[in-house]
Amino acid sequence: MARLAASEVKAVGILGTGVIGGSWAAHFLRQGLDVVAFDLAPGAEARLTERIEKLWPTLEALGLKPGADKSRLEFVDSLEALGAKVPLIQESTPEDLQAKQTLFAEIDAAIPEDVIIASSTSGFPMTDIQKLCKHPERTVVCHPFTPPHIVPFCEVAGGQKTAPEVVDWAADFFQHYGKEVAKMDKELPGFIGNRLQDALWREALHMVANNECSVEDIDKSIAYGPGLRWAIFGPCMNMAMCGGEGGMARMLDHFGPSLKEPWTRLEAPELTEQLYNDLVEGSDQVLGGRSMAELMEERDELLVRILKTIEDYRQEKSLQT
Ligand SMILES: NC(=O)c1ccc[n+]([C@@H]2O[C@H](COP(=O)([O-])OP(=O)(O)OC[C@H]3O[C@@H](n4cnc5c(N)ncnc54)[C@H](O)[C@@H]3O)[C@@H](O)[C@H]2O)c1
């Protein structure tokens, strides 16, 4: 199916304008697109307009893209009108599988078959959501992280009946409009980011449940510890840096045996030769020719800036109160 190139898109649809849908609307307005929105709750239009007004200074601080204008928001009163002028609709209605299945069947029947329907679902596989659709090939997950008008990451994944060209197009579209995209070939429950977040969260719950440490210490251990580094590079390259200039291979040689220690309730997989090589090759790909020393220099300089930003902000706030 011939589709517009992402750069030629003029408008995007928003289905459901609550916490996430409203934030998506703000994001796309900032990107210089027309935003067409629909929500069936009474007063939704006024709430969204007021929210965009409030968010605008933040969007300005993030940097408005050419053509960005809050007056480019239009609220419509039917699914048909929502699908009439846009190549993609981002669905952000409550996390209820049955309700999403019914809504996807309704919107699928109401709008032209070339319009892509993307879901913000936090964890339902598209294979389940698309079950009642006549044109499931145009449905895809695009899972954002809250708040999507600020946090730039999203994961794009199709279901069993999604056309691969739809996954490719959606990934290009979100990448073009301000997102860092992980395009997933496999439909994994919880996708990537929530799976990782949840592993940490579950361990935190175990530690509190067993009176092993306080909520405060758990939060401190991340906010003043690895969390600072994760804002710069993810968990894999940060572990690689624990190997110094020898990177991932040295870290695995050095710390691989400690995977057998009972440090978490989540069991580590066997560190097979295949896993070892995949990790080393994967980090080489991320490095893209840079040295570990360069990466560590960037980490350290950014850590200093992040710490300074946090300190300045807290000092400014305490002076204000
Ligand atoms: N809140 C988060 O942190 C977060 C983060 C990432 C993804 N998500 C996902 O985003 C989706 C939306 O979550 P939320 O927190 O924005 O929920 P929300 O309750 O804040 O908003 C849902 C909106 O959908 C509207 N709605 C419900 N049924 C509708 C229908 N049939 N047609 C049109 N509008 C309808 C409601 O009126 C409401 O405004 C969920 O799938 C959730 O899992 C949420």
C-alpha cells in the first residue's frame, strides 16, 4: 500500500485524551502537526484545550518545531471524522483488553482501511487487541513512556496479523516526529522498557515485603546511584563501562561468575558462549567505532551536568519556599 513519507504527514489522530492521549496531543502539536482528537467523556475538549495551554511553556522549553501552534488542535465528535484526514491514529483509552478489542473493531469499521491504528497499551500484545478487526494488518502497538510530550522513547511492535510494512512505517513515523524508537520483531509481553522496569520493581517489592530495607533507601539507591547513569547510557553499556577500557568482554570475564550469586530473586540465565558473544557484539554496535574511554568521558561529563542541574533546581526551589 502506498503511504505518505513520514516527512509529508500533516496531521495525526488522537483517540482518548486522558493522561497519555493529552500528552501525545501536546507532543504532536510541538512537532508542527495538526492534531485531530476524539474522546467520548463529557467536557473532554475543554480539558484538553486547557491542558495544552498549561503545557505550552514546557513545549516551548523543549523547542517548537516549524509550524508548531496550539491552534492546530481540532476536536471531532465521531470516529469517522477522526479517521477522515489522518494517516495514523494513536489510541490511548483505558487499559482494558475487552474494551480495546471492541473499540478497535468499531474504529476499524468506521475509517478508511489505509489509516494506521496505533495503541499506547502498556502491555497487551497487538495480537490480542486486533482480534475482532476486519483489517488487523493496519494495527500496531506504539507504547510511550509517561509523559510522552517529554520522554522521547517508544516501542513499536506488531501483532500476528499486522503487516510488516505497517510496523516499519509506524517506526519511521515516530522516529521522524521526535521519538527514539525500538522496533520490535518479536511480540514480548511488557515490551522492553516495562519489562526492565518491572524486574526492578518486583525486586523492590520483595525487599520491602521481607523488611530488608526501607522504601526511602530503595529510591535513594537508584536516584543517587545507577539511575543517574541510566539517563545517559542504558544498563548494557553502563555494565560494559564497569569493565573499563576492556568494555563488555572484560566485564563479563570479571563479573560473569557473580551471576551465580543470589543477588536477586530473578534468576540469571547461563552465561553461554552465545550470550557472551551477543553481548560483546551488541555493545560493539552501540559503540559504533568509539572507544570505551570516549564513552566513559561522555558519561562523566554528563553525570556532572545532571548532578549540577538537580542541585541547582532543588536550591532554587528551597529559596522560593
Ligand atoms: N498512564 C501512564 O503512565 C501510561 C503510560 C504508558 C501507556 N499507558 C497506556 O495508555 C492508555 C491510556 O492510559 P491513560 O493513563 O491515559 O488513561 P486515562 O484514563 O487517563 O485516559 C483514557 C481516556 O480515554 C477515554 N475513553 C475511554 N473510552 C473511550 C472510547 N471508547 N472512545 C474514546 N475515548 C475513550 C476516556 O474518556 C479518557 O479520557 C492505556 O492503554 C495505558 O495502559 C499509560
